[in-house]
Amino acid sequence: MLRMNSLSVSSARAAVIIIAFMLIFPVVVTGQVAGLKKVEYNKEYLVQNVVVGTIAPARLGSTPYRLGADGTVSILPATGSVTFNYRTGDTAVKLAGDHVEPAVTLYYSDDRGGSESRAFNILSCVGNEVKVLTGEAKGATGVVIGKHGGSEHVMVDFKNPEVLKTMLPGDKMAVYAYGVGMELTNVKDVKTMNMSPQLIEAFTRAGMGITPAGKLRVPVALTVPAKIMGSGLGSDHVYSGDYDIQLFDEKVNREYGLDKLRFGDIVAIIDADNSYGRIYKTGAITIGVITHSGSVIAGHGPGVTTLFTSSNGNIEFHTDSKANLLYLLLQ
């Protein structure tokens, strides 16, 4: 009887210690932190409208040759069209292509610098619903998975990959644009761009929230140092397009595991501030999504469309291999 009482006291003490530890330190369970608050934003004020795009034809430059950063010359598939075998969740670096856009590429028209083209790209937000209006796939629905600068392309993917084989350049799709003007209301010093309410909800299910310390906590697949960011620098805003991760330094690639980059991966760019354009700033954090493939051209590589940024680093992240649009939006 005395032994049982001693065991009971020991068990009680252990329970008290465990509870005290849980109260003092945030408990991490499958990437989630105890006490996270749901992200709030100005949802009731956001404007919902529709923009229409067309499946873009495949494009090449005035010469088909691409001069690599190592001096080699190659001819490779590039932007536009319907890419059947590289979609969300597939490798963005191990393919015989250059700036390849996953799944389906939409554009407004050949007037890529025009106001309507800019509106199509800017108003389309990652996670927005898309509906096919013409062609054999008419009626199918998908989601926006990213944007590509310069070409002013918007990429779209579908849960059923077989539907891609029924699509052709010239088919039209409606993007139910929803998200521009979004402001987070219960976290300070974090801006959001290209983000839809649909993706906010998906991130929340995956463990995003506001920590007790007041930071935005987000799941990411990989981290990237800002020192290797390239093409896209110099823009005065990030509400369209992307900027590129240069993969020409093998040491950095190994250190950060960048050979594992996939289309749709959510990544954290360390020391990058995208608040009013793209700059290097110590302590800043930017969260984005991989939207096009790597490149052999100097200064180029897998493209990142910005989702969140904090100039003073008020974003923290946890690594999760499922921090990819495949799991967030397409399953």
C-alpha cells in the first residue's frame, strides 16, 4: 500500500512538471504551436470580380538558343502552352526546360504591357478559382498556382491531371479574382500580396496562425538565402510576376537542399523584404511560392511569387514537406 502511494505521488509530481513545461514553452505538434490565433484580415471589404484569360501559345525568343551561365548553348522548351507532365508538386529543377510553367499558362493578349494585361496578372491571386469557358474541357474548374513576370502569365492547375490533355492554346478561362487589397488585421508589420482568401484558409488548415509573441507562423517546404535571388530585382512592386532563385552555386544548393525545389513549394526567403519591391535587408523575411522552373541563363532560376513579407522579420516558419500547393489546394 505504501509503495502504491509513493508511485502515486511520483506520478502526480511528473504530471505537474509536464503541465508547467507546457505552459512555459510552446508545444510543437505536427508543425503547429499551442496557442496560435487564427489570422484575421479585411475579408468583408475585398472586391470580387472576374478576369478572363486565354491559354497562351508556346514561346521562344528571336533565336532558339539559350546561352548558359557556364557558356554552354542549348535549345529548350520554355514558357506558355499546356505542360502535361510537369505540374504542381513536380520537380522545378530536374527537367530539360527553361522557365517552364507548370500545368496551364494563361495570358490576356499579345499586348503584354497593356492595362488589361496588367489587370489580368495583378488581380489574379494564388488560390483563386478558375473555370474553363471554351474548348473540350469547358466547365472544368481549377486554381491559380502562380504568376510569371515579363510574359505576364498566370499559371493554373486542376485536381484531375487528365483534363490537361483536352486543352489547347486559345481556350478561354475565367479567373474569379479575389484577394487584391487584402490586409492582415491581427498581426503587425506583415504585408500580403497575391494572396486569396482560399489560400488563407488552406494555410490555416496546415498550421498557419499568429503566435503568442505576435508573429505570423507559416509552414514552408524549404528556405532560400536572399543572396542568390536574381531576375525580378528592381521592380517597384510585387503584385504581379515573380523573381528568380539562382542555382549556380553548388555549395549553397547543397546547404539549403535547393535541388529538391518543386512547383508549388512554399519557401521562406531569408533577409528579403518585398514590401515595396524586392530588396536585400538583414532580418527581413519573405514567404513565396515556386511558380516556374529553373533556367540555364545567368541571373535566372526557379521563380517565386510573393505571398507574405515582413521588413522587420515578424514572420516565423516551420519546415513541412507538405507545404506545397498540391496539398494545400489540389487534394
